[in-house]
Amino acid sequence: MNETEQMLTAILNCRRDELHLNKLSLTQSQQHTFDTMKKRRKAGEPLQYILGNCDFMGTLLKVDPRVLIPRPETEILVEKIQIQWRARKVEPLHILDLGTGSGNIAIVLAKYFINASVTALDKSADAVALAEENARDHKLTERIRFICGDMQNFLNRQMNPDEKFDMIVSNPPYIRTKDMNTLPDDVKQEPVMALDGGADGLDFYRMIVSQAGDFLNPNGMIYFEIGDGQFPAVQRMFQDTNSFDNVAVIKDYRETERIISAQVSA
Ligand code: GLN
């Protein structure tokens, strides 16, 4: 669907094939809503914020300026986990999602692994509130525990003394601070907190990799989404700890290394 069709199907609550764009008739208030949407879009607001939702792997999630809009690249991360863990048959799976944002990764994994329990952390209370709403919409509140808190404090075990997980998943902020002002206009409307990964964009990978070993069960895995050109540095982080093997990478639709995974050493 193009953007106009997405706006109209949202306003009319109909499918694309019901639109008949050439003889479309809108009530006055629908026309007003449509005009407002177009105006907001022209002013550079991301389409998904205007619509109030987005599709992530076939799951409809509420999104607004409190959270990063889930990206198609992140679907590659979730697919990889689904394929690897469907085969492993560990039950119940314990999943830790660091920097959950809208809750997209946590929610889709909890839907897919029907016995999994997910812990999802975010520093932003606003993001956690929206992610909880999304979990409620999908009836997953009993299996997803949201924690509002700082990742470093969490990793220092200030929040959970001894829990272990089968996997840690994260799409952390990974844009270099000095690149923040070169982002496209619509991305600039997304939360800085969800994008800025520090001077070299790697702050969160360093933080997680250095402490993750202590959080993982035997055979446990880490899965990260990474930014352009960050693969060699993150791979080195895993190797330097001597606690991870089987570092693997997956490229995205533009042939850019986008997902990295590693397994905790036996
Ligand atoms: N993929 C986002 C972008 O290109 C960045 C998301 C992130 O920092 N994790 O803007």
C-alpha cells in the first residue's frame, strides 16, 4: 500500500481493495482527519506515528513518539531466533530483551514461543508504558515482565540477583552521537534515547557483552541488531571476553551486516 492508501484504510477501517480511490467519498470529519494526516506527513512526521500503529512481522503494534518505530531489519533478528530455537526445543524459554522500546521483539517472540517467559527492560518509563499496552492488546501480560530501569544497573544485578536466561536479545541504540544530526528528518522525530549509542555507537554492546556471560544458561545465545560497519568491532568484543563462541552474522536486504549472534562457551 502506498502512504495515501495506508491513511485512507486507517480512516475508513477498510481493506485496500475496498478503497475504490477514484470514487471515494469521505464524510466531512473523515476528510478533515485525512487532511490533518497529510499535513503532519508533509511536516516530516513519520507515517507510523500518524497512523498510530505499525506492523511488525504480521503483529500490529501501537507506536507514537515515545518509542522507536520497529524496522523491517529487526524482523531478520526475530526470524533467526525463531528458526534456531524452534529446533532446540528448550521449554520454557527464558528470554531477556534489553531496550524493548515498543515491545516489538518481546511481543513477537512471546507470541511465537507459546511457553516462553520474557523479561523486557527499557530506561524510558514512557516506552515501558506503551510496550505494556501493546502486550495487553496481545494478551501477553502474564508472560512478559516489563522493567523500567537503567541497563547498567540491571546488568550489575541491582534489579535481579540471580536469574538466568536462554537468550539475550537487543536492538540497542547504535548511532554515533556525532551522526545524530545527519539522520533523515523523520528519524530525527524518534526518541534520541533509542538511537544514540555514544561516541562510537558501541556503548550498549560493550556494556552487554562484558556482563552477559553471567546471565546466560549453558548453550545460551546473544542476538544483536548492529549498525552499519559495526560487525568487526562487536565480533572482537565477543572474542575478547573468551566467554563466547560461534559468532555469526546475517546481512540485511541491502547486503549490510545487520544481525550478530554468539553462543556462550561451554
Ligand atoms: N535502525 C535505526 C535507524 O536506522 C537505528 C536503530 C537503533 O539505533 N537501534 O535509524
